[in-house]
Amino acid sequence: MPRWTDLRVPAECSKIRAMRTVDLLFEELDISVEEIAERSHLPVERVEAIALGRWTPSPVERRRIAAAFGVAVEEISWGHTMDPRNIRYRRYGFDDVK
């Protein structure tokens, strides 16, 4: 029986780029929200919300933003990244848990 240390990564897998979040792309490429908004023809507020994880972009928005960054849609990890507990605590006046 093969051991896990005997497993090899197929050559085609080494060509796959790691997925990155939108905020990480901003950091890596040193580009502004306004510039990506202009390139993607999306409102600055929408691009900012996507970068902060407050908005999950539609398929069309994903294509536009990926093209603005010059990467494939599949190379970006999309979705909410904001901690929903923070919203709930503030809305109902609960003390922050430390």
C-alpha cells in the first residue's frame, strides 16, 4: 500500500496558480479601487464593497473585475469575507466579545 509520502503531484497541477482574493490583488498589483472601477465600468462603491467582502459579485461583475486585474475569473476567490457577528452585535447593541 502506498504511503502519503509516496504520492506525487501531477505535472499539470504545478501550472495552476493559487487563488487570490480581490483585496489581495489590490495589494499585490498596487492599484486603486478607482482605477479598477474605471477599467471594469462599475461604480467605485460596488468595487469597494466587493474588495471588502461586503458584496458577492454577479458573474458579469466577476468577469469585468477579473479583466480589469488582467487575470482569469477562476484565479479569484469570490464571496463574502466579512464576519457577520460584528453586524449582529452592533445592530442589537450587544457588547463585543473579547
